[in-house]
Amino acid sequence: MSVSTRAKGFKARSLADYVARELDPLIAARGFGEASLLLCWREIVGARIARICAPASLQWPPQRRAKPADPSPGKRREKTPREPATLVLRVDPGFGLEAQHLAPTIIDRVNAHLGWRCVARIALRQEAIIPATASRPSPGRAPKPDAAARARAIEAAEGVAEEGLRDALIRLGERALAGPSGAPGDA
């Protein structure tokens, strides 16, 4: 007699099945009918566009009520076609104009992916886009520049008469002369 560890009718399921079930209510709350627009954004619009913007939500216009047609018993009521949505994009600050120029391309690619004219307009919301591959920078202060960089910055700002402007130029100069790592000579 053999002992089976599997119950009859049991079928292994992928993790994606469980994740999709948990994500569906969150995605629906943002107006998306499916997760593919969010999960495949880079493949849909391309790497260049995906670097500067990401979908935030789909805003659907209010559904119009259809006027009751002839109440003949044999006729079916025709559905009114659904108005297309507005795709709200989060756009990296400074790239709003570029995203606005790319809007027709984005709309075409999204609609081609979804297979119907789902999106008619795009609304832009400026917000920093952090790529999934990038780690978040740790909060903290930049290291203090060394004395040599400060001396060079003071010397460069010597001819400025206004004290507030001179101090700001010195702070800017010492950081610029110290370079990205804070070491002198990196600039």
C-alpha cells in the first residue's frame, strides 16, 4: 500500500495567482481593470518614456444613463459605449513638457496593449519617479568639504559685495570644488 502525500485533485498554483488576487482590489481602486498596465509599463511605452513617467490612475468619466428606448417587448436595449478614460501619469519634475509632447504616443501604445480605445487623454502630475532598480538614498547630510576647497571658494567669491550672496556662493563653491565624493580635486 503506497501513501500519497498529495490529496486527490490538488494542483500546484503559482505565486502570481495569489499575488494577483491580493492586488486586484488595490488596482481596481486606482481605476485599472487589470494589473498589466502597471506591471508591464516599461514594455508598453518603452524604456525612454518609462524613465520619466509612470501610471498613477485611470479616471473614468461618469457613466451616462441610456434613455429608455421603445419599450417593445421584442427589442433589446442597446448599450451606450463607454467613454474613454484619462490616464493620470506621475512625471519626473522637469520632464512635464516632454511627457506632454509624447502623450499621443503613450495613448497609442497603451490602447494597443489593452486592445481597445481605453484612454483618450493624459493628465500629468509632477512627482519624483524612483526606478525599481535604484535604491533609495539614505537621508543625511553631505560631508563637510575640506579646508582647501573652502579657501578656494572664498577666494573666488572675493569680489562680491553683498554678504548674503557671497556666503551662498562660498557654500556652493566649496561643494562644487570638493566634487561628488567630498574629496578635493574631484570636480
